[in-house]
Amino acid sequence: MTDVRTVILPTPADVARRAAEELTETAVETVRLKGRVAVALSGGSTPIEMFGLLTREPFRSEMPWQQLHLFWSDERCVPPDSPDSNYYAANEALLSRVDIPEENVHRLRGEIEPDEAAREYERQIRAAVEGDPPRFDLILLGMGGDGHTASLFPHSDGLSVTDRLVVHNHVPDEHRGSAPVADRLTFTSTLINAAERVTFLVTGSGKADVLKAVLEGERDTEQYPSQLVLPADGKLLWLLDEAAASRLAVR
Ligand code: 6PG
């Protein structure tokens, strides 16, 4: 059973704060129940403000950093010190500023041969996250202006892969829009939809049209991969600002 909720807040700053609250509350509650918590971060620019909030009070003290295991729902096939790396962005804004144990940061190695990196990550996830398929406690996702999420881009081969957890997805220029880096590593819809919670963070007027198509248009997962996300037995939260939600009929 999927529990789908949409929360619309006035500004991107409100979305960032609500996301920091949800992440911290989920982590505290999950650690209380299970002793550890597994969270996958999204890439892109939207989560950066939330990362900054997590380095400051009250989140800095509330977050169980010692029991928090961080993963990425996708990564570009670049070295970890590349400005195009999702790990690089999270390390700059968050990881280098908090006391999270190094062994709790599970980096997708974009610098090695992509298929080996994907298989290595699958092994890491299976070792660290319970369930078959592994059930993340929380997966954070963004959505591109073309309706992609993670690195599941429109009309890309990765969309149809259901027998893997993580795959190398080559995204040709004609299907990547303004997104950088053609070769990427991404969670598949199988892994995403096994999660306990999936939260989309979507802000800005530039996402309004595609968000309406994704949430209120015809189902077309080849064109709008974000429509693939529907946790089979979990909670899906769309955390939006007014600008991104401005075209939605259902408010
Ligand atoms: C990536 C991201 C991607 C991102 C969306 C939204 O590696 O590119 O994971 O899926 O979440 O493109 O990006 P913005 O937050 O920058 O709009």
C-alpha cells in the first residue's frame, strides 16, 4: 500500500527546512527502533540548502550521525573531486562539516568503470541495507525539468531495468537536456520502490509545467520517469514550493 502525500510550502527555504526536519525525525525514530538508519541522498542543486541546515542547530545536535548511513541515489561518472560529482557537492556542503564516521559514507565510485561501480554499489547496499530488494529507510529524490529523477532520464535504457538495484545509464545528449555528464550511475525503479519512504524535493517555477504533467497528466514513464516512483509498501512525499506547484489543479 502506498501512502502518497503532497506538501506545498511558500518558498525553497521552507522546503529545505521541512526536508531537514523530515530527514532528522526519520533518522531519530529509525535509530530508536533499529539502531541504524540508511538514507540515500539526491544530487543536483535542490538539496544543497537542506545540507547546510543539517550542519547547524538544531539539526546538528539532533541527527544521530554515528548511526546514519548515507548513500546516493545517483552519481555522475566523474571523480569525487569533480564539481559535477554529487558526492563532491554533499561533501562540500555537509559531510566535511559534521561528525559522520567515514565508514558511514557509502560513495558511488564514479571514477571507475561504470558497470563495475554499479555492481560494487549493489554489493555495498545489500550488505548494509536489510530486505530483498534492500529497503532504504528514506530515499531523497529531485526532479529535473524534463521529468527525470535520480539518473533515470526520458527514453534512457535504465528506465526498463528491473532486475538490478544500481545500473550504469548512458544518457545521450538528445535525452539529457541541460543536465551534465552523459555517463551516470543510478538506482533503478526497483530499488527506489522498495523503500520505506521516498521524498521528492521540487522547487522553482521552472519545474511547474513538468510537475503538472508528472502528477496530473497521462502516465508515460518513458517521457516522465518520475512517474515510475511509487513505493510498493511505503510513503511517497512530494515536498514542493508554491512556484513549482503553481500549475497543479489539486492543491
Ligand atoms: C543528478 C540528480 C538529478 C537531480 C535533478 C534535479 O545527478 O543530476 O540526481 O536527478 O535531482 O536533475 O536537479 P536540481 O535539484 O539541480 O534541479
